Amino acid sequence: MEDFALKETKPNLGGAHLGGAKVTGDEAFPEAWSTDALNSGADRLANIWSKVYLSPKLWYLRVNVIEAQELMPGDETRFPEVFVKAVLGNQALRTGISMSKNTNVMWNEDLSFVAAEPFDEPLNLSVEDRVAPNTDEVLGRCAIPLDHEPINSRWYNLEKHIIVDGEKKKEIKFGGRVRVSVCLEGGDHVLDESTHYSSDLRRPTAKQLGKSIIGVLKLGIIDARELSPMKTKDGEETTDPYCVAKYGQKWVRTRTITDSFSPKWNEQYNWEVFDPCTVITIGVFDNCDLHGGGDKNGGAKDSKMGKVKIRLSTLETNRVYTHLYPLLVWGPTGVKKMGEIHLAVRFSRSSLLNMMHSYSQPLLPNVHYIHPLTSLLNMMHTNSQPLLPNVHYIHPLTVAQLLRHQATQIVSMSLSRAKPPLREEVVEYMLDAGSHMWSLRRSKANFSRIMGVLSGLIAVVKWLDQICSWKKPITTVLIHVMFLIVVLYPKLILPTIFLYLFLIGVWNYRWRPRHPPHTDIRLSCAGHDPRNKLEEVFATFLTSCLNDTVGVRYDRLKSFAGKIERVLSLSAYPHPDELEEEFDTFPTSCLNDIVRMRYDRLRSKAGRIETLVGDLVTQGERLQSLLSWQDPRLTALFYISCLVAAIVLYVTPFQVVALLAGFYVLRHPRFRHRLPSVPLNLFHRLPARTDCML
């Protein structure tokens, strides 16, 4: 049986202690390479160097389409069905069809995009008229250049292109005009990672709103051991491994060690830390550019060999953690250990006061709570045609998920153009681009997490049953005495509860975690799965499985979704095909193409349910981590607060406490604000067992 445990080693890096004055040569000479790499050809040497990358600066672009006037439809005998289509790069969105039945139409709808500096591409708007199903006539176009100056609202003239004498010419007699407001959101943070594993949350895009540094993170990538072979060279198995680490906007790539199953990098990198409740991700990959593995057409890909996530809030400050982390890859044949990576990590803070202040702040920038992103599913649908393309109903996403997908694509395209490039598959694997997709394994893992959260409540119920049945007479007598004291002196109830919580914290301190959490195979339900379920996890989207297999999985997934729909309502605007699906037989009797489309759509909706269930159980796990010293700083703050609360409640009359609490809850809206409260911010920053999920 493979060993998936975490192994502690001596805290050193390349012979020098991490954090000391000595700097490794690999950081000083990023173009260093092994002489064995000459066998791969001089043209490929540039692909094995170490390099530090910076992600492009991303902005949220909010476009408010207000109205259009003086439009000129081609057919004046019918009422126009006008909408606006906005395109930025490879992103395209459109408004709903206006209800106005004339040439002066109104929308007042918001569209959201992700834009990257420099703003080379303008925002292209086109006003179109739906003359027939799947047939649209362009009434006019305009291009809006992007800059940092906000545009409250402005009229833009529309240009209409017509074909004259076989040539395309611009007719600028007048195609109408459209009123649009364009704004680049500098106060928000563009998410390219899941919020559960994000490495940068609080820092807004605009430099003027930047946060102060609270510490420095130092990572030593020492070596890897017992790596699995990934390819063959001259009939022999080999591996050309390299590491990629990502934290914030800074990506680092170590040099590639050729033909080695036990590579030694001994490289050290530093990051500035703005928020302690963030995660650094380290991945290991096999370089496909060496030994003829890559081609100019991009057919080969860098094979993933596993990754490690380390949450900074679980680390003690100024302590060096050196461990051998298992490299695990989840594939169609199950979980496989690809080797071990030796890392040294140290998180040093600049000021305890600044760090605790960052804990009290909201998890995301303030503008995220004041002007949150809305869901595309809330947009109005037309009676005859769906507002969005059919793929949206097959694979529905919220605005946040769509924007995160676009941000991931922009980052991967930018880093793939560097030398040496970070390939698209590497960036997507590091950013967990497919984490929103449904997986039967993750659904079972979330159920196990729910049972783990409820296990404490179940244990309390069993303990009370033992007390009531007098199985432990001494304990039962003590409970009777405590009950009598509480009844006779009710003002001691709250102080006793807080004092009991403080004593629990003191008792649990002996068993506090000494090592950072790592991947838990049992929690991830990655031990043994039937092969059909493994294939279902890795079925491509859209699915490429056989028709009989799709039918079986569709019926099983439909049964699973039917159990959930009583509790959750996924959409208030059903697609016409959803109505047909509701009256379908079980097992299904539809054609293969329809079953395939419905199966893909149901997988996407099941993925949303899975995400929601995971978010709910995360709240319970945060409460458990608060009591078990997962975050030593927050847990210490909580138990000290419990002790102070016990003393204050003991000396303060209960009537005063009830009066102050009532006035606070019933306070006037003028004294409320839309940002989360400090206790809620502290709770949201607690770690959960998602860090241990594969």
C-alpha cells in the first residue's frame, strides 16, 4: 500500500537555513542549466531555465447599456426586436430584447467583462434586430476604446456596413446612436482562483487602494524523490521534472532537471503577503519540450505530477516547516502517487497588530459587497428565443464563474507567450479551472464531510442518553448537581458556557496540529471507486461517451437531481427543453442526441448543487477548526475572548446584557452598513477541510 503521509525533515535549504543571509545560486542565476540538457538540442535550452512571471493586471469592466435612439431597421412594416451585443476580445455578451415597439428603445442592463492591461482591444458594440429565429440584422456598430477614466454615460454614433457593388463600404449617413456607460472597477479584485484556495483576495486592482504588507513568505523548493516515469527516451523510461509555484500575481518556475527521478533544485523564492488567509500552490510537471516530446503544433502537453497547497494561516510565524509532501494525481485509474516533493516554508510577519487588523477585514474588497456581481440567470428571457446561446443552458454558469473562466484564459494566454512558456494546461491545473464541474467522488466526499461535522452533535446526543440511562452513575450525579446550581442561579448560565469553552481550548492546546494540513485520501473518497464512476469523473465536457453509457449515467444523475430539487430551485426561467424533460419517462425514452445534451446539462447543474453543499459543510468545518487550533492566532483570540466574556457576564447583571443586545439588534439602519461584521469576517477566515481535498 502506498504511503500518503506527510514526512517532516530537518529545516534547511541547500546547506543554508531558510531565512538566513545566504542566498542560493539558483535564485541569483536563473539561466543556469545542466550540461545534460545539451543532448536535447540548443533550440530547446530556453525552455528549461527558471523564471519569475507576473500575471497581467486584470480589471472588471462594467458596461451599462441604457438606450438607443433613431435606429433604422431594414423592414419598417414590423416592430423591431432590438438587442445589443458587446464583444471584448473573445468575450461576448448581449442584452435582452427590448420591449419597446419603436426605433427608440430602452434596456438599462449591465454586462460584465474581464479586461487586461494594456487595453489594446476596444469594446465593440453592435445593435441588432432579430428578424427571424436564428437570424439577426445588424443595425449599427461602434467601437469604444478603454481607459481608466470612468464614463458616466455617453452617446455613441452607430455605423452601418452595407455591400455596394460587391465591396464593403461604410454608410455613415446615420445608423442611429446608443447610450452606454463604461467603467473599469479598480476597487474590486479579479478572481482567477477559487475563493477556497485563493492566494490574493483583499488587494484591489487599483494601486491607489492597495493594502499594506503584513509579512513575507519564503519558499524553498529543495528536491523531489521517487518520481514516476512520464515518457520514454531511446527505449528507457525517463522524466524531466520542473516545479511551478503561484502566490498572488507572482508565478515562479524552477529550472528543468533532465533525466532524473530524484531532481535537486535548491531554489528559494520570496513573496510579499497582504493577507494571512491565503494559499500558496506548488505543482510539479514533466517538460514535454525535451527529448522530442513537444511539437510545433502544440500537440504534446506538460504532464502533471501533483501539487501541494499550503494555507498561510495554519503556519506559526517565524517557524520553518520542512516536509516531504506526497504528489498525488487523480486520474481515470484512480489516485496515484507520483513521488514526493521536499519543501521548506517560512511565514514571517512584520507586525502582530497589522496582521490581526487584516483578520478583522472582509475577505474580499469592500466594493464586492457594495456592488456585487449579479447572476446571468436573473436576466429576462424572450418568449420566442432564449436570451443566451444554447450552450449556456447546457452548461449554466453564474457571472462570477464566467468572469473567473475568462480571467483564467487571459492569464494562461499571457504566460504561454513568455520564454520559457507556462503552458495552458499548467496554468489551468494550478488555478483549478475545472473545480466547478460535477464529480460523483466529490459528492460522496461532501457527504462524508457532513457526517464529520454532525459527528460532534451525534456524540452529544449519545452522551445525554448515557446520562439519562445512568450508565455512568458518578457522571450523572455531577450533572444533576450542575443542573440544580444553574436553576437556582440562572445568571451563571452564560458565564459558565464561556468558561467551559475556554477550558476546552486549554485542553485542546495539547493536541494542536504541529504540521500543515495535506491531502487526505480517505476524506477525498479517492481510495477505491468502480471504474464506471472514474470514467464519469473524467468524461469530457461536452461528453464523449458511448450512447448506452450516457443513457445509464443520465438516468442515475436524473434520479440524484430529483432528490435535491425539492430543496433547491435552480432557475426561475425554465428552458423549453426542461419542460419536455420533466414529462420524460424513467428510464428515458428520448433520442441519443437529446439524452447526451440533457446529461451534459444535468452534470452542470449537479456541479452547482455540489458546490453549494460543499460551501454549507465548510461553515461547520470552520467552527470545528476554531476549537481545534487549526489557525493558532484566531483560536487564541477566540479563547481569550471567551475568558473575558465569562468574567464580564459574571459581574454584569443579566438585564443590562439583554438590554444592550436588544438595542444593538434593533438599531436604526443609519447605524448599519453593508459590509460584513468583524465576527463574521473572523469566521470566514477560518480554515476548512477543503485544503485536504484532492
